[in-house]
Amino acid sequence: MNKANGTNGTHAQPHDAKPREIVVEVHRVRVNIPSTVVALSNGYGGCITHWAARSRYCEGEESGCTYCKRKAQRTWKGYAPVEVLDAENELWIPAVLEITENLEPELRRRWRRGTVWQLWMDDDGRGKRSGCMGKLVNELDPFSVLETFDVTPIVRRLFHVDSIDLSKPNPLPDRIVRTARPAKRVAEPPAGKPQPPAPAAEPAAGVRDRLNGMFRVPVEDRNGDGR
Ligand SMILES: [Zn+2]
């Protein structure tokens, strides 16, 4: 089974939805190409990596990691067995999803077998990409999706290492999520209790003229009887 035989899904003919065997590869979310994935596992593994020409597996400082000694930047990466939607070919492609540090807090405590996720990474229009983001969009019957598989051999191959420890948690903390209230509520004074106007500093003459023009409120009145 190899790519030249067109067996990895990428070379599949459009609208040929017959099941086929593919070599499982690592799937990364790419800029401006959203992915839809189904979780096949109830959890995911992770490890620390360094960037040195390419991504390198961190053996751990205590194990004499070469890149730790060089003080190379450390980045967590996670891996999970998934099916990736290939909408064009109407196929679910088994793959190992690479989870970034930025994406993982979204998946935390919600990732379980059968959950369907929309994942994306935007381009800010100036050549800079956002962090990978994700949204839980659906949940399928866990019995209806592909049997899970061990990602370890695929991740070992990715980093060219004999053994790999995928038990490291993402060091990034939980996101703090609070609800934004409609601004109208705080802008309205409580009923029956007119609020005195906030004391305003006298604007410079030029600014005052502009303000008067914009809001049509004579500055003298504001500062006079406290209307
Ligand atoms: Zn290291």
C-alpha cells in the first residue's frame, strides 16, 4: 500500500465512495482549509516538542534532551485517532489528528468517541495565521464510527524515535469563559433614579467645538445646572 497506488485517499477518484484501505497519516489543520473530524478515542496523548529546523521530540531534560540543553523553545503537541471528512470524495479518512497547544483547551473534557469537530486556522490577511481553533458540532453514535487504533507507531515514525511517551499534558491552563451581557442594560439608569451626569473635564476649545458638532450638546449646559 503506498501513495503511488492512489490508496491514501488523496488520489481517490471523485464520487468513488467505496471503502478502501489507506495508510494512516498525520492530519494537520491548514490555514483557510477547515477540517471536520470525528473522534475515535475517549482521550488523546501528548508530548513536548522543540522546533529545530523541524519539529523534534523532547526526551525530557532529565533524560539529557539535546534540544533542552540548547534552550530550544518547547511546544506541546497532542495526537488522537480520528476520521477526517473528505467531502469531495465522500469518504471518512482515518488519520492521526495533530492537536496544537491552542486547540487542546477547546477539546479538554469534551473529546470523546463519536464527537464531531469543526477545526480551522485563519489567515489574518497579513500573512500571519491564527492559532488552530475548534468547535464541537455534533455527536455520533460511538458504535457507528471506525474502531479506534493506536497512534503510537505513527507518531514514532513522525519524530523518527524508537519510543515515545505520550502522557504529557498540555501546560496551557483552561480558558476563562464568561458571558458578555448586552451593553444596553448597564447603559440604562435604574428606573426612577435619574443619575447625575458624570463630571466631565473641560475639553480644549478645538475638541469642544468638534464635540458640540457631533453630539449637539452645549458644553456650558453640561457643566451648568447638572441637567
Ligand atoms: Zn527537550
